[in-house]
Amino acid sequence: PITALVRQELGTRSDIVGEMSRNLAEVYDSVSKRNQGLQSREISLTKEEQRLLISLVRALGNLAFGCRKNQDLIRTTRVPQDGSLDSRSALHVLISTTSLSHKCFTLREWGLVALRYLIEDNPENQR
């Protein structure tokens, strides 16, 4: 179908996956740093942070749906870790956002959907 082709082209012919992954990491790192040492139920998220996290997780999940190339791209895309030279995969960042789910049910739900789309028929992403 045309939607699968569009997803594949967006992922492979642009840096949309990389850009969204870097943005997701920035927001996640900012929230994590601000809430360091707090229990998960004590974490605070602004409405803007919630909207941004949900939008990015949802978009990455939708790009991964039924598209092995984008699933692999999300796993192999490296994003900086809190401004350091260390990096982690975009898949790692997306999984990490689920730790914020106590404060945002919608983020939890989209995180689960995105993870399902990322591991579906992809043994490398299931490890």
C-alpha cells in the first residue's frame, strides 16, 4: 500500500527518524534530570512536555508500523545522552519514556503501541 511506501521513504530519504529521536532524547533527559531522585509517582511533567513526548513516541511508532527499514533505523540511530559524548539508541530512549507513564497515561499507551510496532517481526529489536 501507498502508506507503507510513504513510511519507508520518510525514514530512509530524510533525517526525520534521527531528528525526532534527538528531540525525544532531549525532552526525556530534561525531565529525568529535573526529577532525579524522585519516585516514579512523584515525577512532574508539564503539559507541553507531555504533548511533545506523546507526539514524538506516536510518530516514531507510526513510522515503524509494518516497515522493517524504519524499525531497524530506530534501533541503529544513535542519540546523545544528556549532552555528553556517550550515546544510546533511539529504541533505548523510546523504551525509557515508559518510566514516565505514571504521570501520563496516554504516553504509556502510545509507548506500548510504538514498542509493539518496533518489535513486530523484527528479532533484532526483540533482544
